[in-house]
Amino acid sequence: MPAETEQPAVESQAQERPATSRATRVLLLWVLPLIVAAIGVYWYGSGGRYVATDNAYVRQDRVDVTPQLSGNVQEVRVAENAHVEPGQVVLVLDDTLLKVAVQRAEASLANARLGVSALQAGYREKLGEVAMARRTSQYAVREYERQREMADHKLLPLSALDTAHHAADTATGSIEVLELQLEQAEARLGGDPGRPVDEHPDVRAALAERDKALVDLGHTVIAAPRAGIASHLPKVGDRVEEGRAAFAIVTDGTIWVEANFEETDLEWARPGETAQVEIDTYPGRKWSGRVESIAQATGAEFSLLPAQNASGNWVKVVQRVPVRIAIAVAPGDPPLRSGMSATVEIDTGAHRRFDRWFRALH
């Protein structure tokens, strides 16, 4: 009897075991994945309000100070990473040759003034000669008239009358020659003999050369254009080149964060939205921010060699768009330096990915 009782119990357990295994299989293969997928879809679709990127950096205005002329550094009057004020002298270049150039320009200016003064004196001299020639001509004409009256009364030989006539003609002709010379002297004076010496074109040209030499000499003293921290200063004896930055100034004032978001994250991002900024140097500490502006072009558009998307080997990649985030820095906050890495999160408002999906359905 006990053996007969145990046999139906074993058979009943054997029948229940396949049913339990099938239920477990269905749970693991279908129900649980569906639940996980549903949770994932809901989690992903309900997101999208906050967009974040770690491709962000602290920025400050930077001024690259370039000299107006090339030269050797004679003095460096501030230390590396020292604070400078606007107009404070930072570098002094060797000015030996430029001082010589100023002396040469001043000598040329003096010569130009002497030359114009000489032209004015020559013009006045010609005026006197013309006046004297006119008086001489008037006398010669009167003398000729007297000689002609005497010749009419047979009191003077004809040869004497010819001599008087020639003298009158010569005196009259000399007036025309002197007047031409007077016009030439007036032309050399710019058409206005009474003009001041420093307004003559030659003198003005010499003045311009002198002023240029003085400006070049002034450019040997390089001052800070704005307040800030002076960096990458040259050493005494280094040579700086015209048009190339001699040093840089990271200016005081506004600090912002340049965040490079993927273009697919900016569907709802707009200027004025709030943001949270975390600087890698100070983990756990956050700064409040605000979207100040969104660039009108992607970063690739500003690259030295923009991508040629019309080429045959084109591969589509997600572009980055620079977003400027203004951050509020309190007096007690730790120092922020340009170039520090940051993580930015923007609150785009009550937006969800479901909104995009359902909008596409309509």
C-alpha cells in the first residue's frame, strides 16, 4: 500500500513541474523583456527636457597684443601672469635706430623749411627786378620819344635814334622775361607766395615723415590695452615681429562657458533658458547659468579646412554647435580660469521626446 500511494504523488509532481517551467519561461522570455522595454521607452520618451554636454570650456576675453614694428626687447616691466592696468607699460623695444631716424627726419624738415624760405626770397627778388625793369622800360621809351623828336628836326643822326629804339625794345622785352620767371617762382611756391612756410607741400611732406618717425619711436613702448593678466611675455633680448602677438592679456570682467552641444540636442534650446555648470576643477560645485546665445553656424564652418560634403567619400556625422552660457560668479567662489573644462546642463522647459513622436504621428 505505501508504494501504491507514493506512485500517484510522484506522477502529480511530474505533471506540475512542466507547467511551472513553462510559466517561468514565458515570464523570462516575454513578460520581463516587455516590462523592461516599456520602462526603457517610457524613460527615454519622457526625457529630453534636460540636455547636457561635457564638451564645454570656461572662456574670458583675451587680447593678443601685437607690436606695430619689429625689434629686440629691451625691457620687460611686468612679471609673467601679473595683473596690468590699461595703459601700463609692459614692453620696451630697442629704439636706437628709430631715434636716429627722428633726427634725420627733423633735419629734412629744417632743409625743407629753408628751401621754401629761399623760394619766397627769390620770389620777392623777382618782384623787385620786374618793378625795376618797368621803370627802366618807361625811361627808355621816354628817351626814345625825345630822340625821335630831335631826329624829326634834323638835330640827331638816325644811328642815335636806332640806338634809343633798340634800348626801349630791350627794356620792354626784359619785363616779359622777368614776369615769366616770376610765374615760375610763384608756381614753385604752390601758387600762393604768401602761404605760411609750414603749409608748403615740401614742408608738409617733411612734417609727415618727421611725425611718422616719432610715431614709430612711440611704438617701441608697448602698453596694455585693457586690464587683465599678462601671459606669454617675451624675455629681454627676444625679437618680436610686426603683426605677430608679443604677449596676451586675459582680460578682467565677464566669464562665460562655451558649450559645444550636438545639433540633435538643440531642438528646444533657446536663449534665456537656465543652465547648470560644473567645472571639472571643482567637482560637486555648481554654478547657475543662462543661455546667452546660440551660434548661427556649427564649429566645422569655422574650421581652417571645412568639410567638403559634396565629395564622394562623404560620411554623415553629428555636428557640434557652440552655445554661450553666461554664469554668475559670486565673490566667494573659487577662481575660474579661461580654458577650464566644464559640464553644462540646460533646462529646455516642459518638453519630452514623446512630444516629438506624437507630433510626427499627426
